[in-house]
Amino acid sequence: MDLLLPRRCAGCGSPGDHLCPRCRQALRIPPQRIHTRIDPHVPVWSLGPYAGTRRRIILSMKEHRHLEVRRLLGPVLVASVAHLQARGELVDAPVLVPAPTRATSARIRGGDPVSDVCVATGLPVSVALRHGRRVVDQVGLGVGDRRRNLSGALELRRRPAGPVLLVDDVATTGSTLAASAEALFAAGCDVVGALVICHA
Ligand SMILES: [Zn+2]
């Protein structure tokens, strides 16, 4: 396939690698606590603002079916989890639970990118949540509409075996993380935090 479609960096478009050394540097920032407008009632950590290289990487992993980038982001998440554990902010053996994607979005994108990134970490993963009823795409909705759109919309497919670390690609208002934590808490699960690749 490389002969037909030359490899380009997902961050800057330069030919040669799926993610060039310079763009990998942009993913080296340690996770920082952020505060979203809708509070998921668990600590939220982000690897940096949704801008520049990180934004382009997210867009290509989501919209351009850049499956290789999802695999490369696995170790980035592993490093972040280890960093939080070393700082004493995160428990030893969390189960990664990807924030759910609407099924139609996932089909268009060639599988759910966040689940793929979680699986690429090699850490325990439980695809525990799904949309229980129809929800509209969150893009373009305000804070209140996002909360209403997702409130009570998520259901548990299976119970994660252990403390849960929610994972998502981009945190904007925090509505998806809040709805996810709410569904897990309601089922008696222990949610210890949320880790996002970027925050907008
Ligand atoms: Zn690059």
C-alpha cells in the first residue's frame, strides 16, 4: 500500500513516517489536571490543548481512518498512566474504559479510534459503555444541549473488573466524561479518573 499511497505524518503531512520525530515530541507533554465546564466528579488529565500538531493527529486518527496512528498513540497513553502512577495520582492497575462513540460515527471512521488506542496500550481494557438510545452528534451543541443529549443515554454493556480510568480523545465541555462516569457510578463501579489526549 505504501507504494500506492506514500506515508505521510499525521501531524504535519511530511512524507516518510506515520508520525515524524518532530510531531512525536508534541505528544511528550506529561498529563496535566484540567477542569471541564461539566464536572464528571473524577479527576481529568489531558495531554495538552486541542491545537496544532495534537489537533491534526486527532483529526487524522478519527476522520481519515489513520489506523497506524491509533497504534502509535498506545505507548503515549501508557507513558501518561505511568507518569500519573509515579506521582501517586493514579491507582496501580486501572482498567481503561473508552468513552463511547456513536455506532454510526464508528462505522464511518473504520472502528472506534478511542477503543483502538486503548487496545494499543496493552493495558486491561473494557469496552463497558454504549449508547442505549439515539443521541445526536455532539459537535455544534452548547453546554446545556450536550448535557441533555447524553444524560441517561449511556448504558453498561459489561462491568469492568477493577478501578476504571475513562479514556477519550478530546474533552470539550466534559459532557461525555460526565455521562460515562455517571453510568459507571450508577452500576457501583469505581471510577478513579479520566485521561484525554486533548482538551478544547
Ligand atoms: Zn510530523
